[in-house]
Amino acid sequence: MAKNMSGYDRVFRILLGLFLIAFAISGKVGGWAWVVGLVMLLTASLARCPMYALLGFRVRKSG
């Protein structure tokens, strides 16, 4: 699978993932936040989003 995320998208996902995991650790939200946070961090680290690929959406410029 080709990379399909821009730098801004990756930064947003990293921040959102860390935010969700921090809230899960503090007990303010349920266990779902761990899962979503980890998925956000994983997709950001790989610069690949399976949902983008399924929908044919691409925010990364070629080059």
C-alpha cells in the first residue's frame, strides 16, 4: 500500500492519538480511547490510512 497521508494529517493523528491515550490513562474516557489512539499513532507512523485507500482519497502530493 502506497503512502497516502500528508505531513499535516500525520501530525494531527499523532496529537489526537496521544490525547486519546492520555485521557484513557486518566480514566476520563473508556477503553475505546486506547484502541482509537493506538490506531491513530500506527497509521501516522506508517503514513498510510486503509480507509483513505478504500475510499480512493489521497492527501499526499506525489513527488
